[in-house]
Amino acid sequence: MLIFSRLLLLICLSVFLSCQQAGKQPDIEGTLTALTKKFPQLPSPGTKLSDYYTLIRSVSFGNSDVELQLRSTPDTLDDWHCIVLVINGNNDIYGVPLLTNEHRSYWNFLFDVNLSSEKSTYTTFQAELQTAIDTLGLNDTMGTAARVIDEMLISLLQCRRIYDGDSAEIHSIRLYSNLDLPEEDSDTCLSRSKRSWKAIVAEMHPKEYNAVRNAFWDERNGRIYQFDFNPRRKEKMKVGVRVYRQDCIFHPLYL
């Protein structure tokens, strides 16, 4: 009788927890509110943030256990900010901001210098991505973290994988007008681009007869992300990412 009572208690508890989990929804509004407080660089208009940061696209995978959302400020702004929301199977949620390129210390751009006017974020994109997969229990030994990052880059941000033949496109200067930032010399931008390409290719070919497609071109935001993916699936991921800035700041002349 005692065994039956305990078994009945376990069944009731299991049903209760299942119903409780089924009713739990991801707290998108609360997550966005916390993000705007942690990152004052993100605009906070005082309205409902889940409406202000519009859902651009979403992707689910792993039998819908993981969902990624890309949200963005209105495209009417001169400088838009994006946020990636990562939601696990328990509907726990973590937000990773994609700040604009002027926040150079956050991106830790290679071959670049931080702006003296920049307000520090006290963290980096790499650190926030690591925290996201660790906090949500996605950093397992089955390669889930790598899948999350790959889906974020390809499906959500719609980045292009970089190949050896892309050098001419990457070397072309992409002018970006922002009067609030110091203007850059085109020769300096071209030199930075060439140094970036040389570093990217070296990491794409770690050995003479080995090619790794680990670089992703985010053309819309003027960035290249190059990840150090650990091919050993039985180990948890330690996020390693190099980010290269592709834009060149100029000040237009108005007559």
C-alpha cells in the first residue's frame, strides 16, 4: 500500500509539473526590458518593447525544442539595433544584442581601434553568446551549441559563408555615412580590409590540405564573423569568434 501511495504521488507530481511547464510562456517583454537596462546603448522608447523591437524572423529546430528570434528597432532610424532571442525547450529565454558597429569594444573588432567617445558595455558579443548557450542548457556534448550558432548566422541573420573566391567583394569599400563618428580615410579602410582577409584565409586553411568554412559575411550589418568550431562533438563548446568590421565611415558633402 505504501509503494502504491508513493507511486501515485510521483505520477501526480509529474502531471503537475508537465501542466505547469506547458502553461509557461517565454517572457519576451521582461527580457527586452532587462536588456535595455543592461545595455543603455539600446533605445528604450517607453512603449511596449516587444512591439518596438519588431519580430523580423524566427526559426525553430531540434523538434522545436529551440527557437531563435531576430528583433529589430524600426528601419526608419539611421542606426538600427538588433537583438537575438534564444529560447530553449523550457521556454527559458536569453537575449544577445547585436549593437551597431560604433560599439567596437563590444564586438572586439580585429585590426580596429575603439572610439574615445564609446560608452563601454563591460562585456562582448563572444561573452554574451557563451552565456546564452550555458544559461539555457544548450552547451551539451551533442553539438547543440554549434547548431544554435549556425542557425543564428545562416537562417536568422542570413549571412553568407565565405569562400576563397570572395576576396574581390570583401576588398570593395562599403561607405557608411554617420556624422557622429570620425571620418575614415579610404586607404586606411582598404588596408584594414586586406589585413582582415589575410587573417580570415589563414583560419579557413589551418593545414595545407584542410579547408574549414568557418567565416560568415553579414553584409547588411557590415561585419564578418569567424568562429572556431570545435569538431569534437563530445566536448562542450567554448565560444571563440573573431569579428571584422567591413564599413568605412565618411561624411557626405552637401551643396
